[in-house]
Amino acid sequence: MFRRAESDFVFRPYTPELLRVFKGPSDFQLVVVWNEDGEKYGFPLKLIFQIQVFQTYKMQEVWRGNHSSTLDFTQKRMLQITWTSDMPLQCTAHSVRIRSISNDDGALFNGIKAWSDWSPLLTLHGLDTSNQTKSKVYPVDGTVLKVGSSLSFCCIAGEGKEIGELTFDNLNASTIKLSDRSKAIRIQNISASIESGTNVVCVINSEYIGAVIYIGYPPDIPKNLSCEMRDLQTLNCTWEPGRLTSLVSKHRTIYRLIGGSSQISLPCEVASRTYPNYWCGFPISNGSGKHNISIHAKNPLGETQSHIIVDVTRVFHPFAPHQLRQETKTSNTVIVSWLDQVNYRSVGLLCEMVIRDDSGRSISHNYSVTGGPKDARHTVILNNLRPYTGYSIRARYSSQHFWKWSKWSNFLNFTTEQAAPSASLNVWRRITPDRIVTLYWKPLSAADANGPVLSYTITWTKVGSNSSSSIETSMLNVEIQLDQAGYIITVVAQNIAGTSPPSVIRILPHSGDENLDYVKVSGVGDGFNLTWQRNQAESCGYTVQWCPFLGDSVCIINWQKYPSNVTNVALKSDTFQAGVRYNLEVYECRNNGDYLLKRLVGYTRELAPSEAPKLDIKETTGDWVQIEWNDIPLVKQRGFIKGFKVYYSKLNNYSAAVKPMGTRRQNIDISPPKIINSSNARTFQITGLEPGTTYRVELSAYTGGGDSPNRVVTVTTPNSPTAVILGITLPLVGIITLGVILSIFCYRKQEWIKETFYPDIPDPNNSKVLQDGNFLQGVNSCKTLEPKDCTPNEVQVVEEKQIAVETEKEVEETKKGEVVPEDTSDTENQNQGVLSYSPCRMSAEFSGKTNPAFEAVALPSVYASEVTYTSIRDPGYQQQEASGDGSMEGTTEVIVKSGYQPQIHRATNSAPDKEQTEVQQLMLHANGYQPQAHRQSWSLDSGDFPPPETESVGSPTSINSQAFLIPEKILGEDHSFRPSVKMWSLPFFQNSRMSSDSNNS
């Protein structure tokens, strides 16, 4: 035998019997039902049931949960559990199984506890396994979801179809394959949708299907719930809804009000459509008692409520008084009435009435009123109003147990009636020496006038006489002529309701005791501080009169009256201005009239004068100047003149004797001013000046407020006699000395001056050629000064290197007695140089190896009548040469030596007979030397010298002259007589000569 302990045994419960699995009220709820099987155990055993849920297609566990229960062995009982999925159950099939384990403590069984076997799977099929052909999307259209939840959306294709794409609100989310015909997407933390909802779109075989999902919040608890009563029949409650739910239309929050002893529930349709303060009314049977009020809020996502206990008598909020109007009015009272909008019978009300006058001052009055039936009229009397004053009135209600004021009623505007003026006029006078009395009075204020003043009546009576005179005016002043006696004058104001109390002023008999001098008084910025002495014990007061001095305009009198116990005042007025001179007078009132006590003059605040004194020069000497000036006009002084400041300084580069100037200070040295501390000074002498010097003199006046602008003049002190004499003598001596020096210089250099400025020009009349009588007859055949007629002893050739070498060879051959033939090749025409022939004698020491043509350049001329003939390079050749190789090296320069140089024309073939005739006619009109005007006559046609290719430069010129020898006027206005050739001016030859001399050197 063997023995085993209880702890060695294993207790395994029976396998639970799974009855059914089905979809709950929501597409997301899965309900599992199983049999408890308590009768199998026979005692109340505690078991834990574990339920496991799979997605059938992949057999993937999606949820596992436990459910505890105590078995009831007396009867057969079924248990169930509900699981909420994050995916609609229609998306795919779900399979469920269940098992159990003992949950008893060790007192009942102390052995090993084990799980029972799993029950067989029970499957809830989805739509993806049905044979339907219509495709669907879940959750279905119109589903309401809570913000922040995580949910899966699926698309189920009909039989034989395939899902292409599945999106939620255009979000890029990966799809999950649930089965061959079903796909899903999972969205975490869903945000609130717009009012029109969020779209779920599925594409199946290019066909779009979808659903609109609404995502929002459950309703908040109603906040700040309060109720009030206005018409004694309805309790009006208001509250704040709190956070918006983002759900509208049929998904909006619905509010219901529950109250009263019967807890009647009333829907608040209006409250569902208003924001931010929702309102709902609840009927009550009477206007008293307490009520328990609650507000319930509900939408598809949840339900909340709020409670309040209301004492109706403490929350009475009446309507405003209606149709406020005026009944009757006088000058100081008005009767006002109004209506009640609803039935307030026997209800105590408090009426507040605010009265505002046209000056902006307001007064509030409270009246207790007992309410009456609807449209009952209430009246009140408002007293102590001012005559002829505009008022504005409005009213409002509250209950005796104050809760809230009602809104304001309409405005009532009215004006009280007029009354006689309630105050006397403030009257003053001005008396001239000829006893013309001008009376002034100040207008009454609106509070004293009690209506528009129509006129003023003035009555005057002579003292000791019963006769009187009167005058009526609408002005604020009047003039009357009185004699030397004393008078009593009264002035009253009159409006439509009556007259004011009279104002009395007494005029003393004429006397000369008012000739008092003015005393200066200093202002205090905005007025004057005045003091005076009491002269009579029985004084009836004092009057201070002031008048601004404004030049030629009439003085406008102002005055202020003070009681008899005042002897010092701070006089201030809105009419006071800085820089204005005021004349002040103090009068004492006595029984028979007003006596002058003091005369004053002053400025409330002094300013700098606005104008400078008019300055002039009175007398001038060599070392001092005396200036004088006039007074500044009184209206422009703007303060008491305390003195003057004089500035003077030297003025550079200025020649005026006395001249007014502006205020610009240029080229001057300002000296410290000379201060004149006397307001009566009108002249000043400036000493220590320099004779013959221009000075700038400036003058300004100063007051307690500053300096005036400067008045400026300039003055030149006269020179001394010695300086005048020296100023005339010294320039004259200098001119004479300079003339003597120039004369001596010109005498000693007269030959140089003549050669430089007036050189000798050859006279063509001395030419041997022109002395020949046959010149004119043989002009076409005669060649003037042809080189072949003379034997040159010097040949100078200036041309390019090739030409220079050939010339050197020709000279050497000539020395040997050989004849060099003329070269007419194209090379010579293209490289034509300048040939210069000089009939100069060469030195006897000339050697054979040196080229005489180049050495002769440096030899001085032996004969004074040296003549050089020059062939000028053709400009056309220069252009041709420049366009050839583009190089300027070796270019021939024109070399011209001293002496007469006739220009040579290039031979031409145009009309020789006609041109010869023109030349002959021209020669007949010329005196002396006749230049060749015909081109052929100026060309060199000898066999030893080829015709030049250059054009003529016109008339011959001298090397020392810049003008042609034949004036153009001899040629006449007919240009046909002039040679049609190109011209060169003399500077061209001179520049050529200078260049040639430079190269030779």
C-alpha cells in the first residue's frame, strides 16, 4: 500500500460549454455565452473563466480576458461576457474559446490547481465569407466616434471583386489584410472632425465606395447654471455649455430641464441652437417658493447633468419701465410717468431715476413703487430743477430683494420754463475828463439769467434831485454824458419772465484827484500779486481794473470786485497774455462812489522785444564813431527795457561807408558787447577805432525776457591826410620807375626785338626773273628757278632708308663726275621724299667718305640769300603709305631751311589753255612778283627732276611769314580764277622743319 497527500492531487475543472457567440448592440461588441455547469460540482465552487478571441483567417489572438464567478449548483445558469473590438465585427470572422480554473482558497482544496481543457472554437462569421456581391465599408456611414480613440476601418469586397485602395481622411496609412476579400487600416488617436464629417474611401475594381464618420466629444457638465424670474410665471435658466462637442445637426447635444416637485422633464430645443449662454424656460405655478432645477445634456457619445436650488423671490428680475414721458412742467418742477410691461400686481419694486442737465451734471433719485396690472401707469414729481434748463431723464427697476437691475427705459428730454433773472449784473464804469461815462457790465450766467436776456435798462439820477433819465440797450456797454455833479446809476437785465435785481454804481462829482503816476509791477507768470492799503474804515469793497495796451486799438476794460476785508489778491484771468503791457488801477468803494487808490503797469511775463531799435550813425571820425537810435514801439517792447547792447567789429572786404545790413555775420570778428544799463540812453560813442577801416555795428535792446533782434549798420572811418597822400604818390612813382626800366631794356635790345617780332621779308620786285621782259609772253615755257639751271653744291635728301642710301650713292657718283639718270620707277613714286637744294659753298675740308648730303645739314649757310626748294610729299601718298604696312618708322619729314621758299604745283592735264589765259590775266593785275597760279607752270618738268606728285599749297609764302603773299581779294570773288588745289598753312612747314632739324641733329 502507499499513501498520497492532498497536495499531490491536481484539480482540473470540467471544460466549459460554450453556447454561442453573436454581435451585440454595436457593430464593435462581441457577446460570448457559456453554460456555468454548477450542478456538476454540487457545491459553490469559485471558478475563473478565461475567454480567448481570434481572427479566424490567420488565427491571430486579438483579445484574452477573465471572468470570475461562484457556481450555483442548485440550478443551471448561463454566463456571458461582452468584448468591445476596435474593428467592426463585420470586417472578418472571429473565433472564440473558453476554459476555467479553480479560484478557491486552500481551505477547500489544497492540491494543485490546473486549467481545464479549451472548449471547441465557436466562430462569428464576417461579411467577407458571405456570397454577397455588394461591397461595403465599416464603420457604416454616420457612425459617431469619440476623439482620441484608436479604431480600425475595413473594406469588404463583394464576391469576385478585389480591393485596390483604402484611405481615411487622405491619410497615408498602411493596409492590413484580414482575408482574401477584406482589408483594414488602423488609425491611432483620432482627432475631431469638421462639421461635415471625415471620409473613409475604398476603391474596388475602380469603383469608389465609402462612409462619413463623425468624431467629437461627449457633452460637458453645464456650468454657471442660474435661474431668474421676470414675469412671475416662468423661471428662466441659463448656463454655459463648456467645451464644444464638434457634433452638429442630429448628433448635437440635446438639453432637458427637469424641475418642480413633480420633476417634469421639458426639452430645451432653443438651448440646443444658441451659444455661448444657453437658455431654457421652466413654468412655475406661483411667484414664490423654492425649486430644484437640473439640466441634462446628452449626445451620441455621452450624457451629463447639473443641479441648482432656486428661491423664486430672490431671483426676481423685472422688465424696464415702459413709455417714460413728461406730464406737466414749470420753471423748477416736472411730473414724469411710465407703464409696467407685465402684470406686477402687489409686487414691491424699486425705481431709480437719473436726471442729467445740459451742463453734464447728473442726479439720481430712488422711488419705491408697488407694481400693478399690465400697462398700469406710475407717476413721480421731480422738484428743485433750475429754470430754463435742459434735462434728460431715464429710469430702471429692481425688486425689493435686490437681484438685478432691469435695462434702462427710454430717454425723456425736456426744458423747464423761464424765470426772472436771479442775480444782479456786475457793473463798472470808465470816466473821461470831459465827463463821458462808459458803463460796462458782464453778462449773466445761464444759471442766473433763467432765460435769454432781451435787454438792459440803465437809469441815472443826479444826487439831490428827483429827476432821472433812462435808456434801454441790448449791448453790454453804454456811454452817457454827465455834468460835474454826482450821480447814482442803476442797471437791470430783463427777460420774458421779469427783471433782475438792480445793480447800483455811484459817480463822484468831478475832481482832479485821480492824477496818480503809474508804478511798475512784476507779473508772476499767469497774473499779478497786488496789495493796497485801506483808506476808509467803512469801505464797501474794492475793484481792480486792467486794460491791455494794444497800440492804437481801443483799450478793452476788464475788472474784478473784491469784498472790503481783502487788501491783497492774486489777480488771474484767462485773458492775460505774456509779453502784453497791462495798465492796472485799484479803486475803493465808499458810500458816495469809487476812489482811485493806485495805478500800476506791468507784464504778467516779460518776453524779448520783437523789434530792434532803429539805428543810425550820428558822427564819424578816424578813431571814433557816435551812434544814435530811436525808441522801440511800446507794443513791440514786450517788457520793460532795461538797457542796450552794442557790438562792433572789423568787417573784411567791405567798402561801403554807412550801410544797413541783415543779421548775417560773415568774415567778421565779434567783440564782446558794450552794455548800456540805462533804458533812457539814446546815443553811444565807440572809441579806439582805426582810420580807413570798415566796421560792423550792431545794437539790441534787452528786457527781463531776453534780447531783441540786432539792428546792424556798417561804417567806414575816414583815412588820415598822410595816408591819402601816400596812397596817391606811391603808385605814381612805381609807374614812372617801371616805364624808365622798360625804355632802357627796349633800347639795348632793339635789334633782337626787330629780328624776333619784325623780320625782313624778301621783295619779289627785286627778282631777276621778273625783270625779264619776256616773262609774260613765255609764261608757259618759262621755268622759274629751275634746279637744272644752277649747280648745287649741297644736296640734302630726307626720305626713307632706301631712298637715303640711293641718294648717298648718287652724290658719290656725282663727285666722281658720273651722271645719274632720273629714276621714274614705281618705287620712287611710292617713296617720294623731300629734295632740298642749297647753293651754298661746301667746306674745303670735305672728305670723300662722308656723305655730303647728310653732313651739310649741320653746316651754316655761307650766303645770306640762301634759297631752298622743297618738294612736298603728296597727302595722297601719305594715306597710301599709312594704309600699306601701317608703320611710321623711317617716315620722311619735311625739312625747310631759312630763306624764301616758293611752293611747287603738281602737273595736271586739265584744260591747260584755259588756265594759262586765266594766269596771264591775273598777272596783269599784280604788282611786283607774280606767283605761278597754273599747275603746269609750277611743276618741275626738267629731265633731271621728276614732276612732283603733291598738290600745290597755293600762293608762295615766306618762312618767316604766316600769310600768303598774294591776298585773296586780288583773286576776286570769282573762285574760278583760283587754283583748284589743296592748301597747307605755314605751320605745317614750320612743324616739318622743326622735325627735320631734330632728326638731323
